[in-house]
Amino acid sequence: MIFKKAILASIALATLSTYSLSVNARDNIEIVGSSTVFPFATVVAETFGNKTGMPTPKIEATGTGGGMKLFCKGHGLDTPDVTNASRRIKKSEFDLCQKNGVKNITEVLVGFDGIAIANELNGPDFNSLTLRSLYLGLAAKVPASVKGGSDLEMINNPFKNWSEIDSKLPNVAIKVLGPPPTSGTRDALQELGIEGGCKTFPQMKAMKKTDSKLYKTLCRTVREDGHYVEMGENDNLIISKLTNEPTTLGVFGFSFLDQNSDKVKGSNIDGNPITFENIATGAYPVSRPLYFYVKNDHRDSIKGLNQFINEFVSDDAMGEEGYLLDKGLIPAPEEEHAKTVNNARNAVPLQL
Amino acid sequence: MNNKDIVKASLKKRYAKEKRFKLYGIVSITLSFLFLAFLLADITGKSLPAFTQTYVKLEIDFSHKNLKLKEKASYSEDELFKASYRTLASKALYQLFPDIKSRKDKKTLRGMVSVGAQYELRDMVIDNPNLIGTKKEILVLADDDLDSFHKGIIDRSIPEELRRVKDKQVSWIDKLEADGRIVTRFNLRFLTSGDSREPELAGIWGALKGSFYTMVITLLLSFPIGVAAAVYLEEFAPKNNKFIDLIEVNINNLAAVPSIVFGILGLAIYINLFGMPRSAPLVAGMVVFLMTLPKIIIPTRASIKSVPPSIREAALGVGASKMQVIFHHVLPLAMPGILTGSIIGMAQALGESAPLLMIGMVAFVADIPQSFMDPATVLPVQIFIWSDSPERAFIALTSAAIVVLLIFLFLMNFLAIILRKKFETRW
């Protein structure tokens, strides 16, 4: 009977799967973490696989936080070897790692990613955008002083038009398409863009020292009255939407701007155009570091892990003419890069 | 006014009502048809560029010097693997453009062929070591920028500073084209290779195979268990039993549970509790199985129920046991319905991505999975990953992958219709 066979087959399968559970050896490198580092890590993985003939590392895009959780779960071979991050590891995550026996990790600075504030190519010009106007345009609450109120009072963001904030900005309604809170790009927009503008108010800067918690809430919370529209994590979607709405601004990573320079234009911020050089030197203010973290205990037991790390920090990849740069990565300054390469090659453990 | 007049007076209104209703129906059908047609036309139109691939015809010099190999009679595969192929295509390009001297221009020039070209040449030499020491015209894979430009995705009429392909490159491409060195071929690689970060190298075979392994597990688990559960509930379970009623309600509820919930369940049970590996088709199949199970049980029960009692009674009447009644008569008659239900359940499972996000299937997997335990991804997830890649050429690949997925779904639904038509019995 066909049913008997099918039932037997599924029993056999179930046994097989329980059997395979106990075997944990794996011959491929496992990587998790940030979806911003994903496009870079995958190129390195592919090149590594092609060059060495070893299995290509498997890379999951779990987001920075999700990656840290998986990475710090334990030091066994059933946990990932590397996690990518679009920000530095947090103290709490580091402690979690230590607690779970992941004691020896190395931090590698991959480079930087710029965050573009862009609109349609033929749309109005937003080049007079400053961090301060970004803050006034996007924060949920702003100091009442901007509308003639007192310095110490905070009011709900009253601005509806960019030109109300700064007469040099175009007279169009504030509408910004950007990523949701789960995204690292959003974190950077909040911490570098909005908070950066918030700090330009002396009373807010003073608050950082007196009440840092309130400061963070006030300076990082994005308005939710429809002027900032969450678009999901798909940057291509934001760009296609921008092409239909010339006066709308979009927030996305530099590599997407680089690939779509015929559709959208990035705005200057504080007078600094978003260029490769300005991001690398830090002149363009909204950029963030990209890292990956390696479990050094896995270097001996996972075949090829050392070679993979070496490939990642090699000149072929990260160097001046490296293939990562072709993909839109902005390299770290030379001095830091040299330190990174040394750390990566010699498995220098991270101390926090 | 008598009844006849009343009817007559309202008659016009009633006819008009009917006409209006018919019109609404036609409008809705036309609208949904238009939406569907628009969707299909849009996706197919966008996918077309992905099915062709641009190549540059180059005379590759496989000399010992270029390959950095010592001259000898034969080479081991390892030696051939380690030989130098990186410069072969670039050298051929430099020869075509002898005037290009500056380092930067040279870099741009060699960037016109795919970074995958060197590995392709390597495989070519390993397959046929006789190439060593000869010169041969070879179609070398073009980079995605050249490819997009050639296909017109990158428009040459827009100003240079906004264009990814600069004027200098355009003039080179024009020269190559004039020499007949730019060739377009069917993009077989799209159907035969795994994922890649280079659009010109990326293919869906890895994802298709991942989907296949996942579906095998799902089918092996959900079909026997689903049918057995349905047979028990329909034929053996005590009627009017509170516990059985509870199970029935729950099966119907399960069919309506959002699929992401099964993903979370799979993460908690299979991966965290049983310690199974992430990204494995086995786990994916077991998660999708949970989702598919109620979708198989419900139509199976319906088709068992629709077998007329007279068949059962007749079989019982000539002395068949209950088992014999079920396996010899009820199930064969219910089979078309069961198969249809299962195939549609499987088709839904094939297009499912949400539960797989939780168990690590959203991953870059370049190697083709060879077993149920190898890291893999599935078609819908591959579409998701490509749609989020910055390179322009991935837009076409995304649409092409959607077309492939749709073809499979159509085929499965078509199969379900054929089975139903062929084996359907009417009473």
C-alpha cells in the first residue's frame, strides 16, 4: 500500500533527522548579523569560496541585535563563528557573551557607511540641510524657543514645511521616507542625524549631563504625525517611491545612492556633500562604522575561518582598489585600518 | 389599481436592478482581470533582461607565463586550480585598447568583464588542460554595468555625471560593439547556478533545490499524517464527543493561524530545544509541514465525507471489514479530492517565506545544497534577498525569479485541476 510506504518513509526520516542532530561537525563557516554589512560580507564569502574551493560561508541577515544574540548564545560549534554589526558591540551584549563562555572575541572594523538623505533628481534642492534642521524636521518634540516660547519647555513638533525651519530650504511639506526602528540605518539616523541636531541647542546639551535618559528620549524620538513615513527595510522600495514624489526625502545607505545616481540625489548636510571622501574623513556627519566580531576559539576547529578573516581584511578586499570599495564600502582611515588588520590576523581579544 | 398594474409599474425598476447587478459583476471581473494582467505584464516585462546575458568575445592567451605554470607534460588538478587566472581576461582587454596606459583607466577597463570570469576560465582549463599554451577566442562574461548598458537599462542619453557608465566606458563599449565583440546569449547561468553578489553570476538553482528539499520533507510528513488524521476523524472518531469537537475546532483554527507563528514555534522547538541546525531544508520542511497539515486535513475530510454512504454500506453488506471499506473503497474514491487539496496546500507552502525567516533561511548561500542538512534558501526568500540588493541588475533577477516561482505555482495548480477532472466521480 502506498500509505504504508509513506508512513514507513516518514518514520525513517524522523529517525534519520534525530540521528543527524547528534552529529554537529560542519564544514562551512556560519555568519549572522547586520543587513548593512551583509552585502559586503557576502562578496568576501563568495570570493573566499571561489579562491579556495572550500564551501562558501553561509551568511544570515538577522540584524545587528539578532546576530549578537545568536553569537553570544554559547561557544559551541552550533553557534555562529562571526557576527556582523552596523554599530559597536554594546556592553550588555559583551557581558552576555562573557557569561555564556564566549570570552575570546576579536573586533574588526570593516569601514564606514554613509546615510544618504536624498530626493528625486529633478526635485527641489535640499543642499542647505543641516543637522539642526534635520532635527527640527524629524524629532517628535522640539524646544519651544523655536516658536518664540521658553527655552526649557518642549512642544510637539509644529513644523509642516521645510521652509518654516530654514528659509533656504524649499517651501515643500516635510515628508521623509525611512526605515523602521528595527533597522540599523534608523539607529544611525536617530543617533547621528537627529541627536546631532539636537545637541546644537545649548539647553539640550546641558540636559545630557543632568538627565541623560530624558535627553536620549527627547533627542532621538522620531515624530509620528505622518511626516516621517516608515517604509520597511527595503531601500529599493524607498528609491522607487522617491522617483514619483520629487519633494519627498528618503533615508537609505550610501551604496544605494551610488547605484541609483541617475534617479536620486543626495543632499549636502552642514554644507558637506555625501561623497566617498567626505564619509571616509568624517566630514559628512551621518555615517556609522561597520564591524564584525569573530569567535577566536573557533579559529582552530572551523576549517577556513582564518583564511576567511584574512581575505576580509586583505588589500584585495579592503585596500584602496579593493572589491569591497566597488560595492560601496567606505574604508577606515589608514592608521585604524592597519590596527584592524593586525587585530584580525593575530586574534587580539576585545576588551571593553 | 390591480395587482397587474402594480407589477407592471415596478417591472422596469426590477429589470434595471438586475441589469445593474450584472454590470457590477462584470466590472468586478474586469477589474480583477486587469489587475492580474497588469501584474503579470509588469513582472514579465521587468524580468526579460535577466534571461539574456552579455558576453565579450576576447582572445585569451593561455600561455604558461600568463598562467604562472611551469612547462611540463601534465598537471594535477590542484596545480591547475592554483594557477593564476586573474589577469587572463584583463590582458586580452589591454591588447584591444593599447592606448590605455593610466592605472585608473586600466582598472575601469578590466572592470568591464565580470569578476567571475577568472573562475570560469579556471574551470575551463581544469576541464580541458590542452588549452594550456594556446590562444583561443572565448566568450567572457561581462560585468553587470556593461550588461545593463547594453540592454538599455542604463540610458546613454542622460548626463555623464549621473550615469554609472561613464563616457570613456561608453566609447570602449561602442568600439567593442563595432568589432562584433559584444555578444548576447541566453542566460543559462540564471537557471543553473547558485546565489551570488554579482548579478551576472547569480542564479536560482540553489534556491530551487532548497525549495525542492523543503517540499519533499513537507510532503513526506504532512501527506501521510494529514490523511491518517482525516481518516480517523471521519471514520473512527466517536461522534458527539467533546474532546473530538475540540480537536476539530482547533484544526480549523490552525488553518487560519498566520504562518509566521509556525516559524516562531519551529525556532523554539526544533532549533532551540532539539538543537537542529539553522538554515537546513529539513527544519524548513518540518516548519512548513506544521502549516500545511491543517490545509491537508480539511479538504481530505471533506472529500471522505462526500463519498456516499451507500458505497460504505454496500461494502459492509458483502462482508468487508471497516479497514477494508476505508482502504478499498472510501479512500480510492476520495483520492482526487485529497490530491487536489494536498497539491494546493503544497503550492501554498512553496510560496511561503514568513515562517522561514525565523529559522535562518534568509541567508546568503552560494553553494548548491546537496542534502537535507546543507544550508539552503528557498525561492521566495531568494526573491526577498535579491529585491533588497543595491545593484540595478538585481531588479530584473528579482522579477525573473518571481516568474519562475509563478510557473511552478501554475503547474501545481494545473496538475490539481487535471487530477480532479480525470478521476472525479459523479453520483
